[in-house]
Amino acid sequence: MNDRRAFDRRTFLVAGAASLATVAMTPALPAAAAPVESPVAAPALLRGGLNAQTRRFDTRQVRGWAADTWRSLVAMTDSRTGLPADNITEGLSAGERSGYTSPTNIGGYLWSTLVARELGLISRGEATGRLIRTLKTLDRMEHHAPSGMYYNWYDEATGKALRMWPDSGDVIHPFCSSVDNGWLGAALLTVKNADRGAARWASKVFDRMRWDAFYNDNSDPEHPVREGGLLHGGFFPFDHDRPGGVYRGTHVGGEPVWLTTHHYDTVVSETRITTYLGIITGQIPGKQYYASWRTFPASCDWSWHEMQPVGESRTYFGLDVYEGAYTYRGMRIVPGWGGSMFEELMPDVFVPEARWAPGSWGRNHPLHVRAQREHGLDEAGYGYWGFSPSSNPAGGYREYGVDALGLNPDGYLSDQEGTNFDPGFGDCRPATNPTPTYGDGVVTPHAAFLAMMHEPAEAFTNLVNIQRDFDAYGRGGFFDAVAVRSGTVARRHLSLDQAMVMGAIGNVLCDGVVRRGFATRAVESRLRPVIGIERFGAGRA
């Protein structure tokens, strides 16, 4: 059993790439990311506040947002390699690209290209050409051959694996992240099914990927995990700078690698896309999905997590599962680790989770979106909503979320001041801050776009208000984040965040184009019987 108190797994999400064990190797954001104050006076910033009328969803305006978002992705992408940079500043010039990319970023560009095609922003021929260019580069890029998995960082201009950061010269030790490769794999499978011209190249890369390379099946007594098995955060294929937190081994043959002792162990997590890929390919058994926590236990010896859950235990695939939920504003919601929209809804871009699993995700997704909306508009009084890891308007990168929707007692917090909600843990631990006063809330547009898949009119209204009330929009679409009380804007675009915008718009406006590419009948026949039988403890309190 992992001690979650000692290790915040999502601390390692940096600059849009969800890679474990990279925090010491992360480049500083360039000076161009410095915060810029909005010229709008602070009292006017809350015009979209509590009593704002919900606007009618305007398809034309959303298409315009998509066109501008696509412009930023094109600007980030090297024309020779077809690889997108991790981020770019508002000028959108090639010289403003970050100089590095990741498997997640590459995957995001691939699915965004499909959406751009469906929206008519580019022709089918141009889309296929862009996809093939990227896939050919990907095919020749250095990777871990026994597993087919890619390293955490590459030069987008050459496709070479980075061994040092382009700005500082600090050493990079290549790492294969289960989450980074999961997003790349999801994109490859989608392209394989959605673009006939690029399918051969997508298949070539996808078919050599071994998702069981990350799967600890709990058979090794020296490295036990929860019954049913868990996914490692990843592995180092070469010697590295981490003497602790890893061990030598391999799940797929070849030379032993350095596997992380840390494993992902919560179901409301971006890593469930990797579990899905393992189940779809038959490399990971369905029971692994049920090895993850819904919440940690409600007993006093677990009183360190955010609040005392309520729920009951049920059995799936021979495993006892505690179907716990947190109580928030009259709702019972299965929390993530940090309470972010990304954790809750990013896998939903590919898998129609609410339809395939109506008793679990069909309950939780709408409630999470509603909770984020009510937190921003009612509880915190920001006037805007949508909380997820993003650029920090004050500089750098930071994890934002709704604290009450996260297991982490230190929280992914929603404001710059780091206001921590603490309702206590029943009779086990007294509350220290059950009714906090919030400060300068930080919203990120990509979170609202993800929410658009469940609350289209409400999300649209929120985005219209953000665009209207702040200097938060440029030639490349919405900037990455806004601190709504100070009006400070993070004036950059992150390729993953822009790709989330494109993926959500594609599903809303183009008849689920990303989901249709990923969730074929063959995929449904393997995955739906696993996730469709569960009943979460989510619902009305």
C-alpha cells in the first residue's frame, strides 16, 4: 500500500507533460512568460459573476475559437519534423517555441489535426500529410525498443531525444512515463481508425507499444502493490540520477530497467487512459481497473486525506472495491488526487465514459463539472470557473483544482493565495478551515472547454465572459490562465492545453470525432464490459 502522504504524484506534472520523475529536470519558463496585468480595472472583472444569464450556445463562435487555437498549434509545430513544441508565447513566431516536446504534446497535435480536418480548417489531404510527417518522425525517433515506449523529452526541431535542457544545459535522464505514453497511444489509435492515409504509420508505432511494461501485477513479493496490480509511474531505461524510488526489473523482457516504486492508485486520474489501452490490447487484465482507489478508506487510521468519505463496498472481478465518495454542496462525488478537470475529464475525450458506464462516470462527470462551476461562481465568488493544472499567471507552472474534489490534503488549490479547504475527518480529525475565504482565483480556459462536453451552454457562457472581461485572448486563441481578481494573464499557449481545447470542441461540434476514432466497436467490446458494470457512490447527498 502506497503512503500518499509522503508523495504527491502530480507534483511532477510540468509544462503540460504528465511525466513522473522529471521535476528536477524541468526547464525554467522563458522570460516572455512574465505576468501581464490586464488593463481592465479590477472591479469590472466580475461582470460575468453569480447572476450572469446563461447564454445560448453559439456554434459559430466556438468554431472561431477552434480556428484560432489551431493557429497556435500550427505555430508551435516544426514544418520539417511535424513535432509541436511544448509551449509558445503570444507572438506565435518560430523563435518563441520552447525547444522541447514530449509524447503527450505529439499526441495532442495528432488528434488536433483530425479535429481541424473535421471542422474544415484544413483539407483532408493536408491533414493526412501533416499526420504522416509527424508519424514518420515518430517512427525514427529514439525510444525504448523492448516496450516501444518513448522518452519524456525531445527536440521538436530534430526529433532527437534530449540529454540536456536547451536553455540551462542541465542533464536529462531519459524516462518513459506511463501517462505521457498513454496520451500518445490514445492519439495513435485514434489516427489509425480515423485517417486512412495515415493509418499504416500510426499502426506501425502503436502496435509495438507494450502497455504491460508499466504493469506491476503484484506477483513479486519484493515489490507488492494492491491486489489486481497497479501501473508504475514509469521507468528509466538507462542509468539515472535517482538512487531512491526505483528498482531494477522488467515486465516485458529485454535488459532490466529502473522501474519507479511509485504506482498510480486512484481511478479519477489521467492514468486511466493507460489502463484502458492495456485492457483494449489484452496486455493488462480488466481487474486492474478495480485495483485503484475510488476514495481511500473512511477509518480514522486514514484520516490524513481531505475528508471522511461515505460509501459501501462492492465486488468486481473478484476484488473488493470501496465505492467511497466525498460530500460537497449537496453532492457526493468520487474525487481525484487534486480535484482538477484534467484528471476527471481528459480520458473522457476519447472514451464515451458516461454512456458506457452510466452508473459510475455517467454520475460523476456531470457532478464534477457542476461542482467546479459552483465553486467558482458561488462558493469562492470568483465569477468564473474551470480549474486545472496550467501556467501560473505569476510565472511558471502550477497545479490548480477544487480542493474539496481532491484526496490530497494539501490540495490543488484554486487561488494564488493557496487557500486550503479543510472540513475535518468526522470524529477522527477536527476541521481547521471548513468555510474559507478565497482570494485571487485562477481559471484556465481548457478546463471550461473540457466541461463543454457535459455543460455546453454553461461552459460557453463562462468562456465568453473570460474573453470579454480580460485581456485573455490573442491570435492563437485563449491564453493559458487568468487570475481573475488581479486580472493577471499567463500570456502563453501550452500545446497540451490547446489540444484539450481542440479535442473537446471536436467532440461537441463534430459528432464526437475523437471518440469515434478511438472508441470503435472492437474497443467497445473489450472495454465497456469492464467499466460498465460499476456503480460509484456518486449522486445526491
